[in-house]
Amino acid sequence: MRSVTYSMGVSLDGYIVGPDGEFNWTEPDKDVFRFWIDEIQRVGVHLLGRRLYETMLYWETADQDAFGDAELEWAALWNPLPKVVFSTTLSAVQGNARLVSGGVAEEIERLRAEPGESDIAIGGATLAAEAAALGLIDEYQVMVHPVLVGGGIPFFPRGERRVDLELVETRTFSSGVVYLRHRVAR
């Protein structure tokens, strides 16, 4: 069965976006960016909420003539990757994306039934919180940045039920960023 992974950059105090709406502190250095390039290769489909979709649309609309080698490699992997965008406010999406206004549980069930071993990635705190509340996330992949932002949108929803995790992998980057990968203990 295909795994559902939730991965995002997060501040040390647990936020993916600060109280001012900024997340520029998650901009990866070259080693972290290389890590994300390697990781996206395991993904077969990416589920996104509206805000993350709009942020990531940059890769499909930016002038690629200005990209370096790593950015070109990322765009070559990201742009053709199938994406499912969950939104009740968007009327259309671009690129290799389709718009869904229904529930995340039904979509994940449908995707898990498809053949293949690639991961189902989920991004965006609101969408991931819905999937987590339903027990649909198999792995949490957290890229912890050495910054305290004091509030904003949390990586983990408040009041979520207890979820026991197994540490699968860690990695520390020279920038002080720490990657933590936990599998849900079932």
C-alpha cells in the first residue's frame, strides 16, 4: 500500500509560517535543496491545499532561464508530478494538477488503491491536519529550521489525538537544519 507522507519545513517552535505570514526562513541552502530534490523522486502524487499550491506554482510559472542547475532539476521533477489541489475557493488549477473540492479521505483511499509503490505526499497544514485527524498519515517528515518565530500556522494541529511514532531517520545539515523522519506506529 502506498504511504502518505506529510513533510514541511518548520521552525524550532513548531510553525510552518510565522505570525506575519512569512516563511522565508525555510529557504533551503544547497545541501537541503539537494535533499528535497532526492526526496521528491519517491513521490508519485502530491496533495496540496490552496495556499501551498499557490506558493509552489512558482516552479511552473517562473522564467527558468534564471534557474541554476539545481533549480532546473527540481522544476523538471516537480512540474510533471501529478498534483491534487484541495480548495473550495479556486475554480481552476494549472500544470499537471487537478482540483478537488471533496474530502481528503476519499481521495487518499482512491490513490492508495492505484498500483504503484511511490509515496502520496501531502503538504499544507490545514489539509495535513484533516488527514492526521482521520489517521491517514503514515510518516511525518520534518525539516526543523534553527529559528523561533513565536506563532503562526503550526505544523501539528493543536488538540490532535495522541499518535505514537517510530524514529526512522535523522540528518543534520551544516546550516543547522535538522531532518526528522518518523513513521506512525500501528
